[in-house]
Amino acid sequence: MFKKLSLFAIAIILSIGPSHAQLIASSDEPIDITGDAAEFKDNIAVWTGSVRVVQGEAVMTAERLEARLNDQREFQSIVALGSVRYSNGKEAITGERADYDELARTITISENVIVTQGKQVMTAGAVTYWIDTGKIKFAPEPGKRIRGIFYTGKDKQI
């Protein structure tokens, strides 16, 4: 399951290399971003209102997307806020916030996180994925525990 989750996490929310953003690992497909409004000032780009990011079969939605660029106009950090949902047709992850940090090379999804892969489900307060190592850490919400529901091959299909 964790191998499957790490493969899934590679594609989680805007897995960015130093020069371009990606919703799908190693994809050269263009990224289509739409929203009700967009604003660009200095090194910050902000999309608001039913933001939808599509790359191939991968789709990420949020109420707000903020991208900070470095002086070379490359993505340095990206924050998606409000009802964040990522799916690729096979897996999905939801939360209220997603943070990509180029320097730390991490993607963190937080606030009431639900990860689904088929019938498998895990819940947590936050999920951090280290892009370069593939490590995934599930952290609980304060006072709660992490929960996972896993079906074996013997379980009957519903």
C-alpha cells in the first residue's frame, strides 16, 4: 500500500521541478489553469474563484491558487487554498490547503486530509511528501489519530 501511496504522492498537487510545474510526474503536457479571476504582480501570481488546474488526466481544484516565482520566473512555492481536491482518475486526495516548497522539495496537504485509492482510504491532519526521496509522512490532527481502511484480496467487491 505504501508503495502505491508513494507512486500516488508523486503526482499529488503541483509536483514542481526547478523550471516548471507538473500535476503528473515527468509529464510534458501543458498545464491549463482557469479561475474566475487572476492577478499578477511582481513575482506573485494568484488565481481565485473555482480554480481548476488540468494536466492530462490529472485535475486539481481549489478556491485560490498562489504561486511565488523566483527572479528567473521559475516556481519557488505554490499554495492552493479552500476545498483542495486532486484526482487522476484512479486516486484522489482532499484537504483545505496544499503547499509546495521548492527549497525543501516537499508537498504538504493539510486540514482534514482524505486520501482514497479505490476502496482504500486514509485520513490525517496532514500528509507531507518528499519529492526526491519518495518519503510520505501522515500526521494526525491535534488530539486525533491517523486512520486507514485497507481491503485484502479476500474482501468481496461491493
